[in-house]
Amino acid sequence: MTSPSRRVTGWTLLVVVVAACWLLAAGRRVKQPRCPSGCTCTKDNALCENVRSVPHTFPSDVLSLSFVKSGFNEITGGSFVHTPTLQLLLFTANSFDLIDEDAFMGLPHLEYLFIENNKIASISPYAFRGLKTLIHLSLAYNNLETLPKDVFKGMDALTKVDLRGNSLICDCKLKWLVEWMHHTNATLDQIYCSRPPIHQGKKINDLLPHSFDCISSEFASYQSLKFESLSVESFTFGKDQFVVFAQPFAGTCSFMEWDHVEMTFRSFDTIESTSTVVCKPMVIDHHLFVIVAQLFGGSHIYKRDISANKFIKIQDIDILKIRKPNDIEIFMIDGESFFVIADSSKAGSTTVYKWNGNGFYSHQSLHPWYRDTDVEYLEISNKPHLILSSSSQRPVVYQWNRGLKQFDRRTDLPEMEDVFSVKHFRVKGDLFICLTRFIGDSKVMRWDGAMFKEVQTFPSRGSMVFQPVSIGNWQYAILGSDYSLTQVYQWDAKRGHFVPSQELSIQAPRGFSLVSVDGREFLIASSFKGKSQIYEHLMIDLSN
């Protein structure tokens, strides 16, 4: 008779045998992934050649996968989610030219990625996202000219990156790579710049972040105004920023102020006038005066009455001397305040006026009969000067005589007929002037210590303003035009002249003025035949 213990043991053995047979049968019913068509598989390796896409079925224990001479056009996101065990992935001599974002998603154990001798010209910024265990990346011998910023972000395990055989352009878009190279523990083989000329042939490994000049700028449209204007002036009064436009058709001086809450320029006040050509603000001893030049009805001077909160006319300007005003310039000499009005009539006289504590009186008439179109005050060799532009003669230079306290004619600018206006600017102590011609060539000239000499010419197509504008370390010259787009030029310190920077669409521009407020810079443009415009000066980091 069989003992109970033996019966239990025999029963257990029978259960084990039946279970094993059942599991074996079940295992036969579950299909193991086969090696895809076009691929050769061994125990832990697969090699695919001439396939048209990335297969989705591989043996589950594949550790390395290679693609050679394959015909797919790109590596798309999620192509390898079915091969999570991969440790090595290789592409060579394939035809694809794009690596899409999340192309290697689902490969948590990948350590080696070789993408070599392909035709890759573009890589998504997030192509390698999720490859936290990758230690070796090769992108050698492709068609790469740049790499997206921070494409290696999150790949903290990297110890080797190979970029050889690519024609990399070492411009601002690649500045981030130079910065990354100086902070990463990964090593890079020696690679060379193909462009631009300043870095051509240099080793990228030898470049430094400050080797790149990547800060640019532009004037971006900010606010469009609903009126035409012939001139624009900006000024500060009582710690606030204002702009005043001369509106000849409306017959007003239109004042606008900066709204610190709404961050726009809003209407402030007006001075009613007739055929207004210039509204020139002038602050003396905390009092605001506005010289209003008119073509008809004479010109006048207004003062801001703070208690009444309005402008009050305090003085008329001698109509016998000022018949057809065209420009006003304000200045100070030895602590005394002056302004000068350029008169463009045949019978008028360009005249200097001086503040005497109670009003402005005629101080000096410079010359009659010459139809002056513009007057510019500047200092040459630390001495006050005026340059008068005229429709009937070359620009004339006057120098201040401190003994007689008046301007004496000094010279003129040779071979510079038909100059409508002259504006000056300085670059590192050097004095330059912009000369505007309506048709022909406007010019930039430089003072060499004895005379002004030509530096550069600019084609003018209906130009009545060539305005230098200085913002921080940026120097611009803006050439307005009635017959083409307004051209913005930027000073190139290395070349010593202006280079084209931007085009602005302004109808018949007549003047530009700069306003600095709340840490921002605005360029105000008057338009004689369209809407006056306000632009903001923006700094642009080209490396971003």
C-alpha cells in the first residue's frame, strides 16, 4: 500500500509535468518577431540594407541595429519605439536628409549613435530628445552647415561628438555650439569653418564666444498716427517726454505725450496756427517756449502757462525779415540762448534771435536774397559754427566771433551745389555731416581739421531729409525719399562708413526725431503725404 506522503509527491510531480507541457504549447502558439525583409539578424544584431522605411518588427533581444544604403527620406518621430533594448544604432550611406523631432524616442538604453556619410542637411532642435544615456554621437560627413541651438540639451552622458566632414558656417547661429564646447565634458574632433570669410578655415575649437558679433537691431513699426506733418520735434519738459508735429494742412502744432500706463503716445495739446511749417520747442530756465513758423500770417512765439495749462502767444517775429521760414535751429553759446530761422524767400533774411530774459530780439541777420532752406548749428574744433544750405548757392559755413558776439562767414563747401539740408553727427570724436540732395547723390563728409572731405555717396530719389540718429553705441543715417523706400544705414566702425541696414515705408518723409522713455527708444517720422509713423528701436540677438 502506497503511503500518503508518496501520493502527495506523485500528485505534485504530475501537476508540474502538466503545467510544463501547457507552457511549452503556449510558447509555440506565441509568434516571436521575425527578422524583417531586407534585414539580416543574428542573436543580438540586425543589419538592414536598401529598405524603404524603418521596420517595426525586430527580435526583442536586438542590441545593435544598422541601416546601409536605405531609401527612406527622413527619420521620423517614434521610428524606434519597437526596439527599446537598442544600445547601438548606425546609419551610413543612406539617402535621407532630415532628422525629425523625437526621432529616437523610446531608446532609453542607447549609448552609441552613428549617423555618417548620409545627406543630412537639417536636424530638428529636438531630434535627440530623451537620449540621456548616449555617450557617443557621430554626425560626420553629412551636408550640415549649422546645428539648431541646444540640440544636445539633456544629453549629459555625452563624452564624444564627431562633426567632421561637414561644411559648418561659423556665424551667429552656431555661437551656441562654441559656448557649449567650452562648458561640456564631451570631446570634439578638430572641425573647421567653411564660412563666413572672417572665420573661414579656422578651427571651431579655437573660437571663443566673443569672436561673434551677434547683436543686431531694427526699427519696428509701433504706432501709426492719423495725420500728415511737415516736421517733428521731441523734447523733455517737467521730466515728461513730448513730441510736437507741424501740420500745415490742419494749421496746428500738435503735441503728444508718452503714456506710461498704456505705453503709447497720446494727444496732449495744440497750438492753432496757419500753414505751419515748423514748431520748435525751446526750454529756458524751466519755461517752455515754442517758436511757430508759418508761411502766411507771420511767425510767432508761444509760452506754456503752467497755471492755466495752456500755450499763450507772447511775441510776434519780424515779418519783414522772416517772410518764408523753412527751418529753425536752437543753440546755446556761453550760457546764452539763441535760435536762428532760415528764410527761403527772395526778399527775406536768415536771422539769429537771442533771449534777453523777457523775450527774443533780433541779434544778427546773416544774409538776404539767397533762399536758405536749412540751417545747422555745430561745433568745429570747439568753436560754434552755422552751416546754411541754400537753393541758390553752395552751403556756407559761419564761425562765431566771441569778441564781436556774432557769426562771421568763413567758407563754403566746394562742389556741393543743390544741397537742401546739412545735419551733423560724431563718431568717436570725429565730426561728420550728412548733406541732402533731392535728386542725384546725397553725401557724408568728414572734417579733417581744415575742411570737409567726402566719405560716401548715396543715391537720392526725391530726398528732403538725410537724418543722422544716434542710439547708444549705434549710429544711423536715415535717407528719406518721395519716390522710393526710405533707407536706413548703419555705421560700420571697421569699414569707417555706412552700410545698408533696413528699409522703411513712409510716404514723403520730412523729418525724424528720437524719443528715449522708460528705457525704450522710439523713432518718430513725419510724413507730408501720409500717416506719420512711430517706430521702436529693438535689439536682436542673432544667436537665438
